[in-house]
Amino acid sequence: MNIDYQKARSELHRIFTLAEYDIQSNQKPVISSNAQTASNVIFSSKTQSIREALLGCVLAKIIDHSVDITKPYINQGENAFNGRTLDEKVINPFLKEIQVPSSKGPYLATFRRSVKFDESTMGGVRDREAFKAMLCFLKEVNSAKLIGEVELLLRYLLCEFIRLRDQSQITLTRVNRLSLVQLKGLINAMLNSHSGGRYPVLLTTAMFMTMKKRFQLSWDVRQQDINVSDSASGAGGDIDIYDEATGKIILSVEITERTIDKNRVETTFSSKIMVHGIDDYLFLHSSRLPDASAYESAIKYFAQGHDIVFLEVESWLVNCLALVGVKGRCFYVDEVRDLLNRDDIPSSMKVMWNDLIAHV
């Protein structure tokens, strides 16, 4: 049976995007306990071929529900499919693309010579427990009556592949220098990707660090952890700039993708600006402009000695990159890379950096 490989690639990437969201949201797709147990065994195994072949089988079932996923060789009769071609055209390139540790191909190693995915193959597999778990998972796939149930099983597997990747060290691509035009494209791509708000904060922090280094400023740049509220940490904003000599806040920066309105400004003033005695407060927002009421509140607080400014983050970053010059732009690339290299940064963000740099 022929598989539409273009459709297979498209579906795999679509469901992988959902799996990345699951990981970032710290949740898992709901599947049966039998499938979960089987998956645990499979991903604990050192035999990469088993999980890679399984991924191909589940994907094949989504593309054509009539496929017999126990028959990965086309000469095995009715409803069989070409597992090796699916792996070579879709699965293996995909795993390489998302930087998951993988083999050269399961059909070049463990599953050669027209084997079937059933009990008859058990004796020829080194890790029999993992293969037994694979058969159990395939049984769950075959028993699924709705295509949505099969998608959940694939999504669960992809979450496990992401966790497998997270356990390995992703080496970030190093680049010596980028032009202003190249950096503008890089920033735009990063800001328009799903990062749970991490990219805007990271890119902004890197810019303040660049300004400090480029102009030798006596700044102490402190970024708050993305998962810790400003009130809990005692911070004035997502990023606070302190005077190294006096220890006082020079500037606080709040980075937001939500619309800024009067209530947001007033809440920020009472809980942060007034508490810390901050004179300069910067809201960096997405392309969604602040509400008119936000500007009205800012004017009111300006009369009280507190200057609250609203700027679009992407434009601000690009303008600053023009200001710091060639040397500063080299600093900026290094700062972004160093911040991405931290252990608390999701692997998806690191992979995206490598992909973007490869296409600059």
C-alpha cells in the first residue's frame, strides 16, 4: 500500500507542534495506562530502532487507517506498507531536523529481512522487553476506533521524543557576526514563534547586556525567572537595571504580549512602581498597541514624577541594534546565544536558533 509521504511529513510536523505545546505547558496527552507503560519501556531502551519504527507505524496508521502496521514490508501481502521508505523519506530526516538522538534507520539494523511486527520476530530482537512493549503499543493503535485516538498516541510518543532530546546536550551554533538586516529577520522569527513569552524577555535582556558592554555602563542587569512572579521575587519588572554604585533601580522593564490598558498600568504602579520608587518604567509590547486609557494613566503618573513609556519590542530592538554599531551587534549575538545556552531554556528554542542561523 502506497503512503502519501508529503502528507505524512505535514501531519508529523503538525502533531509535533502540538506535542511541543504539551511539553511547554507541562502536560501530557491522555492515553491508556497500557500504552503509557509500554512507552516507558520503549524509551528506556537503548535500542533506538524500536521507537523509531514505532513512530513510523503510528504515523502510517494516521495517513491511511486501512494500513496493517504489523507488515512494514510491501511484499508481506494485503495492506502492507513500505516502512523503510517511510523512515528514509519522513521519520529519519524529521528526527535529525529536531535534533533527537537517532539511528541510521531501523530497517538497516534491527528490522531487516522482511520481519513482521508480531511475536514471530521476538527471537531475532536483542531487547525483547522493548519489542514486546512495542507490540503492546501497536495493539493500542490497532484498537483505536477514531483517528483522533491514534493522533493522541502519536502526540504522546512525540512528547517522549522531545524529553529524550532534552536529556541530551544541544550544541548551539556559533556565528561571528550578522548584519542589521539579518538580525532583524532573526528577531522577527523568534518573536513570532511560540516560546511562552521567553523569547521577548531573552532578546530584551541580551540588548541591555549589550548596551552595558558596548558603552561600558555601570549597570547591573537582572532578569526575573519566567516562572517566578515579580511580586514573589520583589522585582520591579521582568528586567531591572540597577546602578552598580548606588544599588538603586535605574529602569524597570515589563515585557508583555497582552494588551496594556488602564487597569494594567494602575496595578503596575501600585504594586511595583510606587513600592520600589521607580522613576522610569518601560512597557515593551507586541504589535498590539496599548489602549488609549493606558496613555491617559501614564500622563497622570508623569505629573507625579514617574515616567511610564510604551514601545513596540521588535522596533525597539532593531533601533538599538542600529545604535550599538557593528561591534555591539557582535556582542548582541553572543549575549543571545549565552542566554539560550542555559539549562532552563527549552530545547525547542535552542533547535530553532540553530535552524534560523543555518538559514541566515
